[in-house]
Amino acid sequence: MSDTLPTVSRRGLMLVMSSPSGAGKTTISRALLERDSAIGMSVSATTRAPRPGEVDGKDYHFVSVDKFHEMVEKREFLEHARVFDNFYGTPRGPVDQILRSGRDVLFDIDWQGTQQMAQNARADLVSVFVLPPSVEELERRLRGRAQDSDEVVRKRMAKAGDEMSHWPEYDYIVVNVDLDKSIAAVQAILAAERLKRERQVGLPDFVTQLRGGE
Amino acid sequence: MSDTLPTVSRRGLMLVMSSPSGAGKTTISRALLERDSAIGMSVSATTRAPRPGEVDGKDYHFVSVDKFHEMVEKREFLEHARVFDNFYGTPRGPVDQILRSGRDVLFDIDWQGTQQMAQNARADLVSVFVLPPSVEELERRLRGRAQDSDEVVRKRMAKAGDEMSHWPEYDYIVVNVDLDKSIAAVQAILAAERLKRERQVGLPDFVTQLRGGE
């Protein structure tokens, strides 16, 4: 029966995930992408050097500082920001492509990026802030990256504090106590947002059809 | 570890489910109540006679017309309405009790009730409208109640058409193609709404604690 049922068409949404470094946002994002084929990742451009194992075009678009500034000039970014000594930005083209294909786009960006995105596309934006369960756990996770020096960890803890002060600017807050539960939480947010009336753009036609049969 | 973690306290919400008769709303509501102990049902008061098997205080509070009008006078209803020749209303007392205990309340009411509730408690209200997958399926379900006459079925189809015209007043729309998927959809809505920033009233204290550890 379900083959012949009408499908209500919907508009794609932009799911923004932010958190202090070490709160688990990237792990949650990756799990979401693996489990849900209807959402695609926005790959950021950055001027920083690739870390071991990072793939250009998958983890980041690695670009030169000159190229980055050229993209800013040409307004090719939905948002861009400087973090420490590097630049990061979200190219507009690939996002438009995913939204047009009826899928959602996931953004792994900081509060500055989220504010810029909100200016450009508020109605399509769903923002989630991930908090660590405790400050001890946050520090433990930040120290867990063996290649980082104490100086880098200190910088990250300071940045984490600043970043966390921006939680009131987000729609949803997930305290990442348990990774599986946090993944399920973001999946629920995504499922719910897709059911919002204003995103199901095919509803007026669908209900007209339902009522026309009276 | 999770035993010692702080829990972010939250404010209860009122989940309103409406649909044309026969769309599956009542089945979805019951499944939700069985699977989620953090949500309780709002039991309506009504002046109609109990149907076979209905239990007073569980399915409805069955009250006399005089008693109903007395409750209206004393402002004991969050919403009340006349449907055909009977009165239905939501008593305020039990709802306050559930919300105070930190749980959510489910309301199985029509669009008139939803409008009244929205006037009284917009911030705490989450409204879901359930649509049938097709007009043929709707009629089949309405005819499935063997005890109802053709006249009653015709009245219900007409009422279903009126009711469906109110879908644009709801936050979320669930087209009930598959019952299990519809139940999961409403569970996702509930899970997501509980994660909304403004419902997690304990967050300011929680973040202060997180940042204080710097």
C-alpha cells in the first residue's frame, strides 16, 4: 500500500553543531552522517595544515591564505572566521547543491560561524550546542590528544570557557554524558525538525487532496 | 560515573495531539504513554455517557451537565468545548500536579481546545497534528467502528474535513502512514522538545559550574 501513498515533500534544513573543543561534537556528527543518508556534511575550507590522516576535500578543503582571501572577496562563504592563526570557512556552493537535492546539511562550526549563518538563513537553521558533562571530563578529553602541548591544552581550556558562554544562542542543548544517548538525542532533534509544519512544503497540496475526497 | 553527574533540571511541557477522528491519534497517544513514564495523560471531563469498557477517571471523568457548568463557572478548565451534543473539558488541577512533579502532560483534544490552551500556556505547549494517509483510509477507519451508524460516519467525515483545515495552527504534522513510524515520530518530537534550551531551566547553573572549574 505504501508504494502508492503520496509523499509530502520537504525543504532541507541546516543543522549546526557547536561545542567547546573536546565535548564530543565531532564524534556525534560523524555517527549521525553514518546512520542517516538524508544528511550530508558541509566540508569547511581552512588554511591550517592537514593533520596526519586527514583527507583534502573530505575532512577539510585545505587552501592557501591567498586562496582563502580570494574566496572571501568573491563572497563564496556562508560564514568564515579566524581561529588562533588559521582561517576557517563554509563554502556556499556545495551547501546549495545538497539543499536543492532535498537533503539536510550538517555544519560543525563555532559560535561565530553560527551567528553569521543565522544572519544568512535563520528559517532553515537548527542549532545544537553540545556541553561536556563536567569540567574534569572536558580537561581529560583535551589532554587525551597526545600530540598537543600543555600550552595548546591551556589555550583550548580557555577557548572552551569562552565558547561555552554562547550556549544561550542555540536552539537545543545536549549535555554529552553518554555518547550513544547524545547521538540518539541529535537524531531525535533532526527527526522532529523534519516534521515541523513549515518544513513540509508539500502539506497544502496534500491536505487539499485529502479534503477533496469528501 | 553517571551517578555523580549533575542532572540538568527541566520544565514539563504540554504535548497536544489533534487529528480528525480516525487518523490514529488515540492509538499513538496510548503507545506513547505506555513507553514513556515521564509523560502523563490529561484525562478530560465529559458529559457524554460512558461507552462499553470505559472507566471513569481513566478514560474520562464522566460528569453531569450541571457539574460541568459549575466547573466552567469556577474556571477549573484549561479548555472546554461542545462537540455535537456533549461537553468536553480539561481540568486544570491534575495538569498542574503533573507539571509540578517535573513530568510532561499529553492532551488528546481538538483544534478548539488547542486554541484555548495556546492562549493560556503558549510557551509550554507543543502541538502535533496527525493526518490520515489518504481519504480512502480515513473512511475505512471510520467505518471500522461497527457500532456506528451511516449517519454517524457521515457526520464524522464532515467533521474530519473541518478539523483537517486547522493543520496550519500546529507546530508539527505527522502523516500516519505507518503506526510504528508515527509513534517513533511523536517520541522524537517529545525527545527534541525536552532538549530545547528554554525548557532546561537548570542550564545557567550547570554552565556556571562548568566554567567555574577553569
